[in-house]
Amino acid sequence: MNIPWANSHMVGDHVGRGAVSGSDTGLLDEASFGRLIAIERKRTERSGNKFVLMLVSTGASLPSSKSRNVLTTIARAISSSIVETDITGWYETNRVLGVIFTEIVTDEKNVVLAMLLDRAVSALRDKLSFQQLREISISSYTYPEDWEYELLRRPSNPIFYPDLRSRARSRRAFLLLKRLIDIVGSLFALIVFAPLFAAIALMIKLTSKGSVFFRQERNGEHGRPFVFLKFRSMYINNDIGVHRQWFNQFVSGQAEKYQTNGNNDSVFKMTVDPRVTRVGRILRRTSLDELPQFINVLKGDMSLVGPRPPIPYEVDVYKPWHRGRVLEAKPGITGLWQVNGRSRVTFDEMVRLDLKYARTWSLWLDIKILLRTPAAVLRGDGAY
């Protein structure tokens, strides 16, 4: 049974031109191989096809020199068994060998993984001794990945994002400074707004049943879940199915716009929602319901500036490229989306704003967004 491959040779062309490790195996070096993982991930997001990343390593009991020799033998064996568009290289130099199987167009993921593993083992059986085979560890992963939500665990697999790890390393010092600003800024806000916190809490308690705070699981940086805080603006025991249905329509581009005034102004959000309390409408219109998120910032779950954190059932209907908004930046209280129209823009436009922020991020960009936020809040742009 053959694996149904597409006939693209675009990635294979990179193999001939990329930097190699210097050995006669033609292996890409670690940096080049990582770049091609990122390229293949982005290509997959456009094409809708899949790719498989296979990682091969030797046991810890082998000395490093012997491990490299075994991996080199493995590389030659695997290289002779793959098609032109597949790629071999060092995922970790002299420690973990990687193979990218590109342009897989079948939905039978488990069948493909089993066939690729069988092909690799068959190629290795003729080149390695029984003892060497026993020392080998082979793992395979398919992209796009199926996210599995577990509390305190990231659902995304970091092996597909070497470019994001590299970006984080290059920004390490500035990210530490961003975190310091988050701590100082959130502490300052919690102290300054303490009387307002008390007043809002009292109004919520006097006008509707239920707790002062609304707690909800959201996806944070890298998709990792955390408990998100807001002032409660709705009546208790609401059906989440209403929002879930609307969000599915919003992502697919089928959500209707609601009129906000008599000037044909409209937003992608219900302007008259019966689930929202009288006090809640004021809190939402003024964005005061967001104040408890300074606690999330202080805890490190969020930042002052970043994309808005989604609900897990929202991420479930994301296209692969949409996930970049939670993979590439820590979520924030305010961001490019909030100061550029908020609920007036489509979902895809919101994601593009979030990705633009993540990829062009700088401390100066954060400062500019923070300076624009008060005016956006006072105007109530897209806030309902």
C-alpha cells in the first residue's frame, strides 16, 4: 500500500541548496533543519495538507562518538528510503536526527505513521546490529496537531516551533524587561483602582445574584490553560451554547453585524444581550469589567499588552494559522486589536493584527499601544 504523496518538489529543492553539516550524508545542520520545519509548517497551513516529523535518537548508554556514528549510519539508511521531497537533518546536532515527510494528503494519520515507521525500521534493519536497533528511539508527529487540553500543560507540541524558540532566545532580555513592566504596572493599577474595585463589587452584589468575579478557563501562552478573571457582567447560569454558536459563525465569516446607532455603525457582537445585567452593560461599555485581569498579569498568566486569551472551545474551531495568536505571544489586557476597532473587525483581521504584534513586537510597540488604550476605552470602540 502506497502513501498518497503530492507531487510538489518545492521542499526538496531546499535540500539541494541548504547548508549541510559537512558530512557526506548531506544532512542539514540544526539551524537549517529548524528553519525548514517552520517553513513546512507555514506551507501546510496554506495547503491544508499534512507533514510528519520523525525524530531518531540513540540510547543514553552510548558514548557520544559512537552515538554520532550510529546516527550517521541511520541517516544514510533513511536517506536511501525516502522520496525526493522529504528532508533529513539534525534536529539536535549529533544527538537527534530528524526527517520531514512532506505533503501528505491523506486523513488516515495513524495508518501513515505506522507505514512510515515500518519503512524506517526496514531500512535500518539491514544497516544496524540487533543491539544497535535496541538502542534506537523513534518518535513521529503529525502537523497540524490535535491539541489535548490538560490543566497546567501546553496542548501544542514545541517540536513544531523551533523558530519561536529561537525568537524567544533573541528577545530574552527584552522579555524580562516586559515582565518587570507587567509586575510594576499591574501592582500600580491594583493599588490605584482599589476604591473602584470595591465600588464595582458592591454594585454587582446589590443588583444581581452570584459572585462578584467571573472565572473562566482560557488558553494562555502556547495554549496553556489558566483561570481568567473579570467582573461578572451577566446573570448566573447562562447557556454557553449561545456564544459558542455565534463564535463558530464569527470564525467562518458568517456572523452578522449588529447596529450600534443610527449612523449605520455596526459591530460583530450583540449590542442588546438579555444575558447581560444593567450594571454589566455599563461595565462592558467602559471596559471596567476587565480590571480584575491585572491580577492575571501579576500572576504571570497575562501581560499588559498582547492578544486576547481565547476559550478552549474557540481554539477548537481555529484553522492552524489562527493558533499563532496564542502560540506566538502571551495574552494581554490590551493590544493592537483593542486599539484598532475591536469588535468592528472580522475574526481573520483580528488574528492578523495579533500575529503582526507578535512578529514585530518591541517594548516601544507596547508603549505606543498602552498610550492609545485610554482613548480607545473612552471612545468605547467596539465595546459591548
